[in-house]
Amino acid sequence: MKILHILIAGFAVLAQAEEIDWQRAKEIHQRRQKGEIITGEETKYLDEAMRRRVAGERPAGQAQVLRNPVPPPKDLTPLTELAGEYKGQAGGLYGGGKNEPTAEHAALARKAIAKIHPLDKDGNPAPDGKIVFMSIGMSNTTQEFSEFVPLANADDRKAASVVLVDSAQGAKDATAWATADAMPWKVAELRLRSFGVSPEQVQVVWIKQALMSPQKGFPAETERLRDRLREIVILAKQKYPNLRVAFLSSRIYAGYAKSRLNPEPYAYESAFAVRWLIEEQIKGGLNADAEKGEVKAPVLLWGPYLWTNGLTPRKSDGLTYAENEMADDGTHPGMPARIKVAKQLLDFFTTNAFAKPWFVK
């Protein structure tokens, strides 16, 4: 009987693999966009539909679109380890071969972190208040952060006052978030409400973004991503008045991508968009200090750097990404890759000097 059940389940999987009910997928997507709760089975169904759509599959009557990416460069080096240059750009998360912020920027960050305290729903300090830490981003971001949330909530080190809210959304790239009245911001607020918290309690965000189907190469697409990220952090500060710090990460490895959604080297080059935006603030732009005028953005810092060159182990921690750890499209993380990112997030926020003071009890 057990074998029969397994066979029936197997046939069901095969049947699902053969055909997608696009109307059902659309309805699930619309419900999630409204902030409604969807089941784990519905999430898997929607992820599969999105994967097929990205790969070129279309509903009956629409032409199939097959887009083959350019083979990825094989000699890319993690930005944290880059000793030379990449297309005229030096290594290091913060430039000049340095993976730590300047002393002045670090001081600004410590000043902002000192203001992070539990707040009530009106944004006033309260012993029983909350520190909301939310994600902003696309499908990869929500897939990874949704694995981080239960991992962190089960960790005894996390402060009880810290509430983790995954507001990243599938198919919502950097452009989709870059205007004040964009739907992702409305969905994000609904998700906050569903956790019983308010925009006034949001004090920290993790942003991981990319652009759909980039075509113009480096540095044009990297500059475009930087510009969208700039708009996002400014909007985030407007919508979340007590937002103090934004941690930014770039993409994971995309050398196995089977579509033009966001292949290499765009995934690798997204790190320069993050770096250029942080450098802009370090040089005096995107004011984050009330003493110097109106605060336009939170303090911008690197979160965990997630990229490594496929199966080549990263020197600092041996990180690799194998093809079978990715989703079938090679662009989105499969469960093994999601868990790897979730663990990197947990390690970062429990040990980093700019995260530990508010994240750890």
C-alpha cells in the first residue's frame, strides 16, 4: 500500500510537470500580492509556474520564447578576494581592496545603531516594543529570507524584540520598487500589518535586488541598478521614518542560468552597484545624519556577500554553489542554495559588529 501511495504521488508530480494551470497560478500570485496567506503547496506551484515562465513556457495560444544566455566568464573572483581589477574596478566590498567601511562611515553606522530600540506601534520607545527587521527585494530574496526567518527565530541568540518580516516579492525587481506608489510597497505594508507591527517600528532592512533581463553590459546595467537602489533606499526612509540601517547584498552565483533573466556576469556585477551606492553616501551623498540636514536615507552598509564562482571554494569560508543546488532555471536558488544563504544571513546578523548590538539579546 505504501508503494502504491508513492507511485500515485509520483504520477501526480509528473502530471504537474507536464502542464501548468496558468489561471490558478495567476490567482495565487494575485492573492500573494494582496498580502494574503498562501499555503506551502501553493507557493511551490507558483514558484514552478514562474520558473517555467522565465524559461520561456507560455499559456496555450502564446508563442514559446526560448532565450539562451551567453556562457558565463570562468575567471571571476569574489569581490572580497579580488586583488587586481575587474573592468577597471578595484576589489573589496568598500573599494580599494577593503572589506570594511571607512572609520568615518563606521562611526556614522554606530551612531545610527545606538538609536535602535524596541518601539511601540506609534514609534515611541517601549520596553515591550518591537524592532522590525524586514526584507526588500525580488523572488530570490524572498526565497532566501523565508528560510532565514525560521532559522533565526529558533536561534536562542536572537533578541525577542526583533520581528522578522519577509516583504520581498516574486517578480518584483529593483525597477518595480523604485516609485512611491508601486504595488510592492503596498504589499509590504500589508505584510507588516499581518505580523501585528507598523511601519513606524521598521528600523532595519535587508535589500537584495537585481534587474530583469539586463542587456546593455557593464557599466550601463550596473549603473542602472545603482540608480534604482538609490530610489529604493530613499523611499524606504520616507515610508519607515525610524529606519536606521539598510544592509545590502548582491546576487548569488548565476553561472548555471538557462535564461536571460539575470545571468552572469550581471549577477557578479551587481556587487558594484551596491558598492557604488554606499560609496556615494560615504562621499557625502544620501545624507544619513540629522546633524547635517534632512535625513534622506538610512545608513547603508554591506550585508553578507553571497557570491562565489560556482564550484570554486571561496577562500574565507569554502562557499560553493553546485548546479543541483539551484532551481531548474539555474537562476533561482533551490532549497540547498536557499539554506546556504539563510545560514550566511544568520552568521552575519549574530556576529557582525553593526548587526549584533540590536539583533542579539
